[in-house]
Amino acid sequence: MKIAVVGCGAVGSYYGALLCRAGHDVHFLLRSDYEIVRRAGVQIQSPAGDFQAWPRCATAPSEIGVSDVVLIALKTTANSQFVELLPPLVGDGTAVVTLQNGLGNEAQLARLFPAEQILGGLCFVCLNRTAPGVIQHLAHGLIVLGALAGPPGRRTHELAAAFDDAGVTCRVTEDLARTHWEKLVWNIPFNGLGVASAAGPDALRDPAAPLELPLRPCLTTEKLLADAGWEAMVRELMDEVIAAANAQGLAVAASQRDFQIERTRSMGAYRASTLLDFELGRPLEMESLFLEPLRQARQSGVAAPRLTALCAVLQQLDARRLAAR
């Protein structure tokens, strides 16, 4: 397949490199890393074995053209670029696949392309981009793939088979919305509290209070679970996310809480993507990861006080970043 990767950070580069190694015609749309990846390829450092891949490189979508699959791994803060970046890559038979975090990404794509062409991929993986063109794979790698419009069809199953053949465990879900909320059970507490820990636990008890300065060091997943108070907040947030999903009829099992926590203990001192964005002074993925889930929780009759406080603290921290620019 001809595959275009839009958003070549850790997620896009990792899965794109695996598909390239498997023999697909993979094109990376690059900006700052263009020269390095063009000359040296993509280096994947992984406990499963290091390797190097050589995707084709482009700086403009028109250089790639219409593709069989478009993998979107942009930060959701860049979704306004969809209208500029994607149309030259998408034809009538193209599968448009978002691998992004949170809620609402497929709906944004459906404003540009037929819903029948749009897929969502939920990535359960620990990755970091350690240097231009260098990706460190720490653990996991599962993708759960679903269709936006109706049950998954031939297009979805063919792409899942391509991922499997490339060494990526890929499952197909019959219910993309439920799978999104199952991932939020992990994403909201660990991405959110990893950043909010810089303000300290008292800020989450009184989010209207001004931030205490200086900020504290952000906490990794390991440190969040090593402290009884932070772990209690993780569990409370997970319970609110599960309640919000179930209020929408999505049947997310209560056992997801303990499953996700035990799975996270095996990751060690993992720095979630939102934590890395915060430390690098980048905008936080507030809308897709936190604010839209909170809106849907409230619309479903779930008050979600812990998530409300988390959103307030994160918005204060994000505003502080903007003020410091």
C-alpha cells in the first residue's frame, strides 16, 4: 500500500517505520526533521530489537499525492491544519486514519471527507522521540482500529492485517466510541495528573486558587502510583471516566480501572506525552483529551468534580505557558 504519514513525531514515526520495514510504500510528510530523515532514515530503539527504516520524505502533501492510507499522528492542537495538509493525499478510495488522542478528531475529519473513509486508531504504546528521526519504543504497541460510520468493513480489516503483518498487534473494534472512552480511562489521569502535579495536590482541591510558584517537577506514571494521595486521584478520575462512558450507554467495564493501573506499573518511570509537551513549552491537548470528555460527561448527567478540577488546573498551567512567551 501507498501510505502517507502526517505528523511524524513518536507515534507517526514508529508505526510508519514498521510499515516501511514490512515493504509498504511509506511517505513521511516532514518539516524540521526532513533533512535528517532523508539522509539517515528513522531509527527505532526498542526492546524488541533496534532497526532503521527509510521512508520516502516530502515537505508538501502535493509531493506525495493521493495515497491508499493516510495515517494522521499530529497533535490535536494542530487539527486546524487538516484542511491544508490532507486533501492532496485523499482520493475516493483512501482510508483516512487518525491515531490521535482524545475525542472529536474523526468528527473533524468528517467535515472534509466522507464518513465511510474515516477510521480511528487507538494506540496503546509507550514511545518517546529522543532526537530528530530517533524514536525510543519502551513498551506495548497495540492498535485498536474502528470505523467512524457503522461496523468495520473490508477497509478496516485490510488495514488491521497490514499492521499485524508489520509486527503491530492490531484488533478491530465494533464500537469505536467505547474504545475511545476505554483509552481515556488511562489518558485522562496519567496525562492530566502528570502535568497537574507541577502545581501540587492542593491545587486540585482548590483549582480556583492562584498557582503556587515555583512549580514542582512533574511526576512520571511511576511516581504517581508510588504516592497514596496521587494514586487515589488516579482512581477517582478513572471512576469518573467510566461513569461518563456508561451514562452514554458505552458499557465500559469497572475492571478497566485496575487493569489500566496494573498495566501502568509495568511501564516504569514513563513520561506521558502531555507531560513532555508541558515541559517543552508546547500547548496542551486540552480540547480533545480533557474539555470534550468533560462536556460529554456533564451532558450525560455525570458531574465529574475531579475531572472539573483537573481541567481548571491544566487551563491555568496552559495559560501561564502562553503568558511566558
